[in-house]
Amino acid sequence: MQIRRLQSSSPDFNSQLDSLLAWEASSHEAVEQTVKQILDEVRRRGDSALVEYTNRFDQRQVAEMSELVLQRDQLEAALGRVPAAQREALEQAAQRIRDYHQHQRQESWRYTGEDGTVLGQKVTPMDRVGMYVPGGKASYPSSVLMNAIPAHVAGVPEIVVVSPTPRGEVNDLVLAAAAVAGVDRVLTIGGAQAVAALAYGTKTVPKVDKIVGPGNIYVATAKRAVFGLVAIDMIAGPSEILVICDGKTDPDWVAMDLFSQAEHDEDAQAILISHDRAFLDAVEASIARLLPTLQRNAIAAVSLAKRGALIEVASLAEAVELSNRIAPEHLELSVEDPDALLPQVKHAGAIFMGRHTSEALGDYCAGPNHVLPTSGTARFSSPLGVYDFQKRSSLIHCSPAGASRLGRVASVLARGESLEAHARSAEYRIQDDL
């Protein structure tokens, strides 16, 4: 397996980097047509369409929708079935995630101006959130915790999970995570049909305000199609990691950190930037030696060969500048003094500080959310958090003096826009003695 080596001093470096970073979330026309048909059928026929699609795509044999619903007591039963070590790990991770997200809670506020007008903001949780959890081989209980707990902390009263169970195979660890995270019920449906059910509502599936969680191309295409009717979290691209190293971290550690994202899928991206050429050589040797030991070595090998890179720069300052250009999902500052570099970091989904902070800790149990912006969108997007499940309403309560004072201003501006009713509405409240 050959991983790309780049030098920032090369004349064609910029074009090489652009080629390395190029990735576009595309949806084939055939996929879009299939998703459109599924959305239309679920909207029209509701539960009967869900049963039909579930039997067809997940190789199930159910007669009615009630067979696809798991209630809270069944989630608790799954929690009781998992090994004690897994239950303890879930509970510890959940507590850390909950503690971190408590700090993100926003409260309503108001203040009174000198004319007695009260202005403020009312913060309200969404009524109901739907969460997509992949099923089968791609089952991620950690994603259940990361998506559901912030919604729970935000005060969302009802959290509904949809998760396919191919051939009726239920993943107890996913259900246990749902129990720990405070999920109300799990519907064992998946694909575009599950997104449609959450967006439109059926007799059994309640319509939600927001849909979160990862999925395949059909799920992503469906989420994009229903956006506007409901909110969605994001359309996520492949996993990414960028490591900046001063050359003093164990090369095996850095190689394994790169693998931690490369093993996700063939389109994942793992990049190391350093000003130490000998260290890049050492990491390349570690990659060659350790890659065959991975259970998912074939996937990681394709990822590293296709989208991975070891980049040599002139300094750590240049490394950070390059990182800002890339805007990675995960950024490891594997250096002696990460706090010295932090002020220069502008764009990253999550920042892992120091040699001992592996990205994997953030995926599972450090506390911050692992649902992060990808494909350079960290330039304008943020990690999933409590704020994603709360709405903000402006508050305006005018005193007579405030209405009179503001009315004069509004009148001038409204007439300047030729909106007479706006102006007269404000003018009715103007009092000459105020």
C-alpha cells in the first residue's frame, strides 16, 4: 500500500492538495427517483407502505406495523441482557456526554430599556425529534448516545428512533444505548421509508420536528428531500482526521490514529502534517507494518491509498495554516504545547489537544459530540449540540413610551419602503406628549 507524500514547497502543491481533498456528496438519478417514489408512497399509504418496504428491503415477514415497534420496557430489557462491562461502558459514556452538554443549555433572557420596553428571547425545546440509527453490520450505539442525549438535555419531551433490523436481527447494544439515552421508543424500520415516516407521520409513526443521525445514500437523499418540511442535522461526508505533529509522538500512535478514521470506509480521509521529514518516514514505516494487523485492513488500505497523505511543511505555523484551509472534521494537535497553536486554529469540527488525546476517545466517551461537520464545512458549521434541539423566539413588550418612540422611527422607515399600513400601524401608537 502506497500513501501519498506531498511537500508544501512543491510548485504544484496547491493543485495536488485540491485533488486530494476533492469529494462531493452526489446522489445518482436512479437513487433520487427511487427515494421520490418511496417518499410519495409513504406519504400516501402510511403504515401499509412501511410494512411493505420493510418486508422487501429488510427481508422481514411482518403483517402489521405493531410488530415493528419496540417500547421503553423492551429497551430496558435489552439493557439488562448486555454484558455488565458493556452496560457500564454505556452508562459511563452517557454520563460524560450528558455532563458536557449540560454546559450548552441556553436559558431564556430579557431586559428592560430606559423607556420601559422589555426585550428578550424565549428558548423552547422542540416537541419531538426523530433519530436514524443504521442497522445490520453498521450498528453504532455510540451514535445513539451522541444524538439522543443532547436532545434530552435540551428538554425535548419525545425522542423516537428508527433503525432497520435486517432479517429481524436486533442489536441489543443499540437498544441498550437507546435505553440509557432516554429514548422513548424504537421503530425497526430503515431507509428512505423511515425518513419519510418521520417527516410526514403515519398512524403509528409520529411526525417529528427534526431528523438527525447518519445513514446510507438513500437515507441522505431522503433527508435532503424532506428538508424544509422538517429540520435535519446535516448531510455528512466521509470521516476525516488531520494530525499535526512536531515529530516527537510515537510513530505507531500516529499511524493508528490515522487508521482510526481510514477503517470507516474507502472514502474516509487521513492526513498527517509535520515539519519533520524523518518523522514522516517513521510514520510511513509504521503504517506499512501495522496495517496488515487491522481487522478492516482492506478498507483502511483503500482509504489511505486513495485519499490519505503525509505532508511535509516548513513549520508548525504553516501546518496550522494548511489545516485551516482543509477545515477537518477531527484535528489532532499532537505536539508538546497544543495551547500555543490553538489560537491560530480557525476551522475544525473537534480539536484533540496533546499526544495522549486520541480521536477515538472523542468518538465514544470524552464528552463532546462526535457528530461533526465534514468536507470542509467546519468553516461555517459546528458539532451537534443542545442548541440544535432548541428554538429561540424574540420577545418584544412595548411600554406606551416605547411604542411612541419606536413608532416614529418605524413610520419613517416604512414610508421609505412604501408600506403604508406598516407606517400607520406604528403611527396609531404615537402619543404627542411622550
